[in-house]
Amino acid sequence: MAAFRKSDTLLLFRLTVLLLTAVAVCDACCVPKTFYGAVRVLRSTVAPGMPDTSVQIYISAYDAVHKRVGIQSFYSNTPPFTRNLLDFGKGLQYVITGNDANPKCTQYPLKATWREACMPDNATKSEGFYMGHQEQQYYHPMNAVAFTYTQGSVKAKVMVTQDECALVGEVVYDTSNKAGTNVINRLYVNQSTYANDDFFKLPPKTTCVVNPTPPPMSQWEYIALFGWLIGLPGN
């Protein structure tokens, strides 16, 4: 994983207050063209007598300039290490497993269509809310806003900064499963807005095995991996 440089613009988020009030549909925005950093993903199933929750940390990368997105395990020395890269420009998906001297790489055709990470025009925008510390010498408040959106059985609330529309968090619900509601909560932390080209490079001296059949992935699994804005239903 590439180290942050001093010149990089870092967005450090600490969620302390979240006050949301829905208002009219308006002012949709798109996230920065590139971002890279950690994302905390909490998955749970809400059902009577069936608690099921898992928390994982990943490194996510988004590059709208070259139409590519990726996610990988945060802890490189903890198996199973996996990096999943979607290169929409080349129409290819790469799944890399293992972080030792001999990682395995499988190349699949990418059938999904590129969609820039923007709030849907018909999303409902909340009033602004405050996140972070009280303003001090080393801490500055962050003004954020949330957009809510429903498509079929899937509902989402996406939180971004008001100034740059940088991702703060996503909460997504899927009510199609009669056994219980699926929930995914993604919190983006320490996001850098520089393009990390190294993240999208395949391991050196690695030959990817070509598989013409992509692994089956439901829309919900797609959202779980890459986030609501990339995995909108219908992609």
C-alpha cells in the first residue's frame, strides 16, 4: 500500500454528531474524481432472534479519470488477502489472492457498465449537519450533508462533505429478503484525493489466468464490495 505524501489532501473524519432533516430534492453532486483510503464496512442482518454482524476494514480506490475502481483487504498479512479491481476502460476484472511472493491472479470479462459516483438527481437532500470536534487549533469542524435514495427494495443514505462532495459514509438497506433486512454501513476515513496508480497495478511477474466466466455476484454483493454509488441497482 502506497504511503500518503505531505502534499496529499487528507480528509479525516470522526463521526460525533449526526442530525438529519429531510428536505426537497435538489443539488445533486459527484464525489471527487479520485480518492483512496480506508473504509470500515459493517454488515448485518436485522431479523428477530437472528443477530448477524461482521466488521471489516478495506482499502478502497476510485479513479473516474481512467474509469476504474478497486478494493482490497486492509491487513496484508492476514489471510485471506484479496484485491478486486474493476477496469471499466479495459472491460476487465482482476481478482488477486495472496500477498506472498506468489500471488494468484484471475482475469474475468467485466460486464458491468461504468457509472460515475454521483448522487442520483431524484435523491432527497438533507439539511446540513456538523461532524467532528469543536473548532480548536488542531481540529476543525466538518460540514456534511446526506442524500437519501430508494430504488426498488434498496434504500440508501449517503453522507458527503458540503464543500467537495467527498464521501463520509453510506448506509444501505435491502428489504427484499423476507428472512431479514440486510444492512451495510460504510465509513470512509483518512481519504486522500490523489490518484494512487500503484493500487491498480498487478503484482510484478504475475500472470493472470483468464476465465471467460465472471464469478456470480448479486446486486447486493456488488454494493457490499464497492459501495452504493458504484453498485447502484441496475448496474
